[in-house]
Amino acid sequence: MGESFRQSMTWLHSWAGVVIGALLFAIFWMGTLSVFDREIDRWMIPDTRLSTVAAPPSLDAVAAVAVGLVRPEHRAWLATLPTDREPVVKLFFQDSEDHFESRFLDPATMALLPEAGSWAASDFIFPFHYNLNLEWMHIGYWLVGILGMAMLVMLTSGVIIHHRIFTDFFTFRPGGKLPRSSLDLHNLTAVVGLPFHFVITLSGLIIFFSIHFPGVVPIVYQDKQADFVKEAYGVVQRDAAGVPGDLASLDAMRMRASELWSGGQPYFVRIWHPGDANSYVEMRRSFPDTVTMNLDAVYFDGPTGAILHTHTAKPVMTVQRFLSGLHFIQFEHWTLRWLYFVLGLSGCVMIAAGFIYWLESRRKRHAAQGLAGVRIVEGLAVGAVTGIVTATLAFFVANRLLPTGATVLGYERYALEIWIFYLVWLASFVHAWIRPGHAWREQGWTIAGLAALAVILNGVTTGDHLVRTLTEASWAVAGMDLALLAGASVAAFAAWRLRPRAAVSLSFKQPAE
Amino acid sequence: MSDWLLFIGILGTAYLGFALLALGQSKHRRTVKAADLKTPFRSAIPRCLGALALATSLALALLRDGPSFGALLWVTVLTAGAIAVAFTLAWRPKWLRPLAVCFV
Amino acid sequence: MGVPHRTAVSPPGLFSALKLISRILAAVVGGYLLSAGLITLAAMALGFTMAQSEAVVLVSMLGFLLYLAVLLWSFAERRLWRVWAVTAGGAAATVGLALWLAPLLAG
């Protein structure tokens, strides 16, 4: 391998890393949290802390509730059925521009739950991960897509420039100077996690292949683009008749679908053109025990319940759905879910350690030569790493403090939580730039304090303190509280280790045995 | 119950496998204060056993969870195991000395 | 092991900054269009041997790996004019060919 090739890859890896590392950390952080998005939802929306019901709810009972809420401008309503991790029925009402309003139902009583008042994890943290919550003209998807490609470049160039990838496979020397120990940690998390990091990034891109390569279908299919959608996804469409009509029994339709699926159950039911004579029902099959997120669907005629169309994905599409499933992890497998969480955190550590290495290996030189690089990048790194964590915890704390129905300046409660997230994140960058040398430590303490505060506030505002949640096996809430306490401990320990002392170089060193 | 036992087996053999691979390298033998292995053949022994342990981990994972979940479980456990071995070598190298002195 | 030796840092100046921006544009935008053009042609070709929708999904998945290779090459290739020639030139050729061929195949 030519030396200049390695040199160019080294240059690419360090410069691209500095420029995009902040956003990459944000994507990895939000992605890691999204592993437990349903559990975070339970914590942030206490009304949904219900125990799981054994039997699936009656779809006709759900329809009875939906019919009372649907309005003429809705072209469809849909329900997602309860699972172990999400013990509520989620009703969505879809208008002609495909905007959705949602309400939740208690599956045991079919009672409407109060409005959530929070976007929580499923509607803020998770979308942040895949489109930075930038909806306008899909710009967020594109940005994350470019960052995903950049991540693949980082991983590949990183492997190319790693001089002794096998010899140094297990090398981690925390006791020495910070440049070396941070590089060791960066290399360790990157190399041993390489299959995960590469596949997660590539699969994330593959999920959105139609957004990232939008030109293929229009050019290949010319004016018959609907053929692609029909063949790949089996989507059925027909217009409303404009004449009222009944809806046959959804439970009967579910039984027919289940027969076709050899016992499989739907997770998703959508009624198009509700109340119309041309209404039709779309049922999609759940995938709790496969990696592949199947596209099995059955379409029924609304008034009669007759089957209009069934669909199963073709082989290549099944591969795409398998790779998507590797990323989405919607299956029931708690061990894997926790492993993904740990590996996601290792990805965050990889990026953070990369930043620290870049800074520490240049700190003396920049100070001696009066260069501003380290000062600027350090502010960026602190805001990107401890800053976004602080902002996330502020989001949780605000969730517990804001009263129901709170509005400020016309912003509803859910928007206020999100404002607080962004304002705290912005403040963390400002803090980092005005308190060089102290920012890491001070934000570490802030994280510890906010995380502990969040746990206390949960106990105070909902009564579901740890003693109760552990004894009542309310695992989602207990898990969140325990994770917050664990995070608080780690942050406090790190901040304490960073306390000012005589020695110039900081290290990960443990007290001598 | 057997699911848990199998998982401990999967994680344990992965950890053991990586520990053996690491202890086939002279720099890590020095870290745990074990004597160097004299010949390349002797360093090959812990490496082969290490690979065998990793293969056992895969077999147990496939047994526990079938082809797709099993393979996925194995790949993720491997990362966790490798990190654990690296951390052991960094902070508690003495814990691996008993394993290192099995090979001379 | 120690800290790896530093790479040759390009001399500061407006000219090299512009060259860098030019390379990034060629790589990111040109490389993307080249990849998109190539996979569109591939989808049309594969449409003769498999279902068209399957061909589209297949080339799209592979397209990301192709784009990765183009990006890495764009920063490894020393001569900037070559990067532009391959990415922008290739993009124009492949996209142009695809746009011209597609109505013929569909009709």
C-alpha cells in the first residue's frame, strides 16, 4: 500500500472527523437512546405506564372509538396494536397531506388516554436520529445520508491508516499520556466494533434507499412509477365513491389474515376512506420473532370484508427488509437489545475518543504556535459530546417539570420540551467556548446532577419511584431510572477525575493496585 | 433458565477465546507478567484454542437462537468480549495470569 | 506505538483551499451523480433478467458501496483533473445515457 495513499487517508480521516464528528455523535447518541425508545416513552408519558394485556384487543372495539374521532378531512385512520414494549393502542388520523394526529387508547378498557403532551422518544429522539428533525424538503434525510456515507468513509479510511490492526487489537493503555490512551480507546472501540459500526451505518442508508437514490425509479419506470410501488410494496389504492358505506367486522378480517399468515398477527390496521362505500382495510403482519421486517399485507374490501389483494416481498426486497430489520431491531430479543445499546454507546465513545485524540495530540503545538484550532475544535467537541447529553437530560427534566397543557408564547407543551433541549444544547457550546479547560468537568457535573434530578422528579411527580417500580415489575420505568443513575455515576466519576491538579497531563489511570 | 446458561456460555467462550488470542501475543504476555512463549509453534497453541473457543461461542449462539438471531447475537457478543479482554489487560492484568501460565 | 507521524500538511493559501473545495465538490456531488448514473443503467440492464422492482432495490443497495469506493478514490487520487474527469465526466455520460435509453426501453 503506497505511503501517499495512507497519507491521504490519514488526512481525510482526521479532517473529516473534526468537521462532521459533532453531528455523527448526535446521530449515534440519539440512535443509542432509540434502542429503548418505547421504554423512554413510558417514562416521559406516565399515562401510558400500563401493564401489558394478554390478549390482543378487539379491532371492532378500536374502530368504534376511531369512528367517533374521525373527521371528514381524514382520508384514513390507522391503529398500531399493543406489544410488550408498547402497552397502548395508538390511533392515528391521516389527512390528505399525510399529516397525522394521534391519540392513545388503554387496550383493556378502550378508554382514550389524555393527550400525551410530549413527543418523547418515538417522536423526537428517534426522528432526530434519522433526519435531525429537519423536515423541510427532506433536507434532514439528505444531511444524515451524507453523514452516513461520511461515516463509512471514516471507518474504511480508519482501517486503512491503522498501522498494526491485529497486533494492537487488544491494546489499551489508560495509564499514560492522554494522546496515547485516547487513541488506544478510539482504536479499540472502532476495531472491535467494526462489524457493528459498518453494518449499522450501511443498513441505515439502505433503509432510505428510495430517498437517497430518488432518480432510479423515475428514469427506469418513466411514467409508470406506480408499478414499482405496487410490485415492491403491494400497495393497493382506490378512490372514494363519495357514497356512505358500512365497515364489515375487522376482527373477522384479522382472523382471515391470520389464517393466510399461518397464525401470524397484524401489528397495523388502516382503514382508507372511512365511512365510504369504497373504503378498504390494510392489515400488515407483525415481526416479533424475525430479523426481517416482512412486508406481508392483506387488503380487504371495507363493506364486505372480501380479500382484495395479498402481498409478500420478493427475494431482493426481502434482503433489503432483513438489513433494515438489523437496524430497526423491532424484534423481541432483550439480550440483543441490550447488546445493541452497549455497542451504540461504544460508537459514541469511539467518536468522543477520536475528538479527544485530535485535541490532545495538537494541544501543545497549537498553544506554542498561537493557533486557534484546538480552542475552536474543543468548544465544538464539548458541545457535541457532553453538550448533547446535557441537553437530553434537560429534556427529561423539563418533561417532569412542565405542567399539563402548559403553553408559552403560543408553543404547546411538547414544543416547550424541545425548545429547552435546543437552548440547553446551544448554551453548552457557549459555555464550552468561554470556559476552556473547565468545560468538560463542569458539564460532567451538570450531567450527573440533571440525571439524578430526573430520577427524583419521576418519583415525586408520578409516585413511581424505584422501590415501587422494582417491586411491581414496571421494568421500563425502573430501567430508565437505573440507567439515569448509572449515567449520573459515570459522569460524576469522570468529572471528579478531571478535577484540577498539579500534573499537566490528564489520564484514564485508575489508582494503583 | 437454559437460555440464560447458554448466554453465559456464549459470552464466556467469547471472552475466553479473545483472552487466549491476546495471550498468544508477547506484548500481552509481558503485561500479565508471564514468560514469553519460546517458539512460533508455542504461540500458535493459545491462538488455535482461542479460535476454537470463538467457534464454540458461535455454535452455542446458533443453538440458542437459530441462524439469523444466533449469528447476530454472536457478532455483538464478540465485540463485548473483546472490549472486556482489553479492559482486563488494561486494569486487572493479574486476573489473566493463571490462563497465561497454562502455556509455556 | 506512540503517536503516528503527521501527514504532509498542504501549504496554506487561497489556492489550495479552493483546490480542496473543488475536490470535495467533485467527490461528493460528482461522485454521487456518477454512482446514481451507473446504478440506473445497471437497473435497466438487470430488468431483463429479474423483476424490475427487484433490480431497482438491488442496485440501490449496492449503490452505497459504489459511492463509498468513489469517495475514497477521489481523495486518494493525486491529480485533481482526473477526479473531475471521472466523476463529472462519468456522471454526465452515465446519466445522459440513462436518460436517453430509458424512454426507448419503456416504450
